Amino acid sequence: MNHYGGKEMAASFRTVRGNTIRIAEDIPEEQYGFKAAPDTRSIGQLLTHIALGPRFQFHIHSHRVDDLTKVDFTQLARQLGAEESRPRTKAEIVAYLKAEGDRFAAFLEGLSDAFLAEPVAMPPGAEPPAKSRLEMLLGPKEHEMHHRGQLMTMERMIGIVPHLTRQMQERMAAQAQAQAAR
């Protein structure tokens, strides 16, 4: 039987975060202020937003909240917004991505199947009315993948070929060279 639990979720999240960190490292610091359009986050702001992404789920599940009506979303959003708006250098953002990613992955690794199966009630009127902790804890990876797509577009806009594209091109070139040698 195939099983997806805390250890698998942590490994998958580490892969996603590792690719985000690679993007953060590939972009020159002088481009961290670049915005794809007015009234959007800059590259540096988006990377900081990504670093903070798991905090909401970490808060919910580390406090074993079983009903989202018990969460003060206004206060939580205020705290995260203040942390997100703090100015950081490229080195600080990369270190922040690493530290926050390691913290969340370590948390995921230690979760039992019973804990992941627990239901959490959603706010009134939400569909579905409850979700498992597993389903909710997949959210930070999905959120990061969404924003990583934005970062890869921004890389193209500033003249950088994303590392995943470069790796695929290298594999294809190696295969073509191997076939030509036959």
C-alpha cells in the first residue's frame, strides 16, 4: 500500500523549498526590488512572503486547533504582515527561507497518521464544513508552488533562465549527445 504521511509530506516540502531557495540564490540582489507590475510584491517581498507561508498552518496545527472559528485571523494576519514587511537583504531572505522551511519540515516529519486524520471544522458556510489536518497541511506547499511560478516568470522578465529549465535542457542535450555517439 502506498502511504503519504508526515515523513513524505516533509520530504516533498523540502524539495519544493529547495527549489525556491535555488531561485532566491540565482537572482542577483540588485534585482530583489523588481516588480512584474505596479501594486504587486517585489521579488524580495515575494520570497519573504513564501518564507512565512507555512506559519498559518503551523499555528493552527501546533496549537491543535480543531475549529477555525477559534482563531483570531485579524491578529494572526497583523503579526504575519509586520514580519513580512520587515526589510531584509538577499542573504537574510535566503537564510529566512532555509530556517522557516527547516522548521516546518521538521514539524511535518513528526506528525502521526492519527493526527493527520483529525478533522478541523471550517468557518460557517465553508464547503466542505471540515477538512483533515493532512489536507490543510498540504496547503503551504501548494501556496509556495503558486508563488514559485510567479518567481520563475519574474526570472524570465529579468533575463534569467530558471534553474529547472536549465536542468531539463542539460538532460536533453546529454541524451542527444549520447544518441549521436551511438
